[in-house]
Amino acid sequence: MILPNALEELITEFMKFPGIGRKTAERYAMYIVNNFSVENTEKFGNVLLNIKKLIHNCPNCGLITDQELCQVCEDTQRDKSLLMIVESSKDVFSIEKSGEYKGFYHVLNGVISPMDGKGPEDINLSTLWPRITDNNIKEVIIATSSTQEGETTSLYINRVLKDVDILVSRIGYGVPVGLNLEYADELTLSKAIENRKKM
Amino acid sequence: MILPNALEELITEFMKFPGIGRKTAERYAMYIVNNFSVENTEKFGNVLLNIKKLIHNCPNCGLITDQELCQVCEDTQRDKSLLMIVESSKDVFSIEKSGEYKGFYHVLNGVISPMDGKGPEDINLSTLWPRITDNNIKEVIIATSSTQEGETTSLYINRVLKDVDILVSRIGYGVPVGLNLEYADELTLSKAIENRKKM
């Protein structure tokens, strides 16, 4: 049986998302056909048509924004001496929720991954070096994830900054707060022991 | 931290789907921003803008279609004496995959559910009765799911057809009890059709 063309196209669009297979895509597409109003469906369509025009990366730090400069770069209350380097805009949103950090960010929008043919020139690094030297930054906190690619990226940045008179630190890795010790994996536990602090 | 407006709107749209919470919606929205090309995003938007114009319910059987009549109703090779009653178009697609059934369908596009205030007048029944009496149908197979609402709907239809000289059967219990029909595998569906019982 052949599905109506327009439905098949909608299923194909949903299958482009990570973790959505044929069955789930069919379910979402059918949900639109059966449960969405005409107005709602058109609104969803128009939001998609406009999103790429409205959202772009902040030319200064790489964070996604709908303004000329992002709200972090525009914030005059922040600590100019601190710069945190993260992989993606999502990481900034997560860290901002914690409320712990008051410095600025630099969003790489990717990681160095030789396996995928992605080198330092493929991520948002070219604007990082002038930012560090021009802005009286005292500490750079590298907060890339603890995957192999995140570690590679971290080591690369650290090596480049070796001769610059700036404190370069790596975000602390250990057992997540609230997690029972028995559920932590071995690598996390080994990091947690390595990063132990005097009480 | 306030997310860009357009991004927040996109997240809201994704949260309207069943089983998608805030975190997953953020993930999908960010995936569009970071990984979809402008062309792909616009294509997705245009597919959504057109879907409601292109897809409608077949006026004869209720199946979704982009033609005047659906491909099942247009199929002259099918057995005119058999009519299967299902809850949704998805069920027709699943049953067609099993290849076991060669009759026609009637799609209710819902179930009788007193708990949700949905009675017989809220589902596609008004066109069912004339279809049965006008078309020399010999057997009506009720293939609503084995949920409480599916059973209620089945019993209601059976009661209305009690005085009509037609064999009314219920789809065979090869379909696991409690499982929604769309999740049944093809072999189970094929068995279920083969094992249907007279009511």
C-alpha cells in the first residue's frame, strides 16, 4: 500500500532527527494529520520557515541569538576576566541554569574529531585567539565534554594557550551530585578520585 | 537566561506531540538550528503548510488520502462482500502490510469513549450503516483494538447490526490484549485476521 505522497514527505522530514525511526516518524506525521488543527499546522510550518532567518550565531562568541549580539555578550554586569569555552549553545543554557558562572562564553559549535575529518579549522576557533589576547582575560575555563573528541579539543586549546600568560583550567569531572556511587561508571569514579579535594 | 523567541516557539511546537517533553523538544529544535540546512528547514516548513490542503478523509470509507477517493475504494480487484471496521488510517496501513485481507475498510477515526465524552455520533458511523445495507456486504469484520474503548465500540456496532442479515465477526485474538493495533507485527496481524470469530 502506498501512503499519500504528502504524508510520506512529512514522515521523511521527521526521520531526519536523531533517534526518530520510521515508526515514530509515522506516529508524529499521523498525529499532525489527525490531531493538529489547520491553524496549528500552519503555525508550525511558518515557525520553521522563519527560524533560519531569525536565528544566527553571535559574531562575538558563537552563541545562537536573534539579536545582533547575544544577551551574554551584551551583559555589562559580567566578569570580563573569565572566559568559558563550550561545545554548543545548549551547554551555555545548561550552565546559565546553574547560576554559578558570571563570566563570558565562547561557543565552538563543534569539536575536533579527526575520525570525522574535523580539524581545528572546522570549529569556531579563529575568533577565540583575538578574544583572549585583546580582552584582559585572566582565566580560560575549558568546559568541553569528557568524550574523546571533547578531550582532544581541550588538549589542543590548552597547547595553543601554553605560552600566553593566562590561567587555563578544565571543568571539574566527578560523580554527579545526587547520583548514588554504585551507578557511576568506572571512568567517572577514577576522575572523581583524581579530582578529590582536601576537606 | 531567555532563549531566542523563535527558538522558544519551535520548542513549543515540538512539545505538542505525544511523549515529547521540554528536554526532547529542545533537542529537536536545536538540531534544526545546528544541523538542518536552510533548504531542508524550508522544505519541512512547506510540507507542513501544504499537508492539510493535500490530505483529507475519503468520503466513502474515512481513510486519509490525497485523491478524491482513496486507493482502497478505487480498487476494483477487492472483495465487495467483506468490510473491515478499524479505528484509524494507521490500522489500515498495518493490515495492508500483512497482505492477508482483500476486502474493503471503514475507518471510524476514533472510538466510543464515554469517559472522554465521545459517543457514537462523534465517530465516522453515519456513513457506515448505508454502506452495509446498500452494498451486498456478507461479512463485517470489527477490528477495533482490544482496549476498553475498542471493545465498547465493537459491542455497539454489533448491537446495531444484530437484526441485519450479515455475518458480524471480531478480529481474532492473535493481537496481544492491551496492545494498540499499530504496534502489532505483520504475522500477528495476519493470524488475527485468519482467526476471526463470529460474534
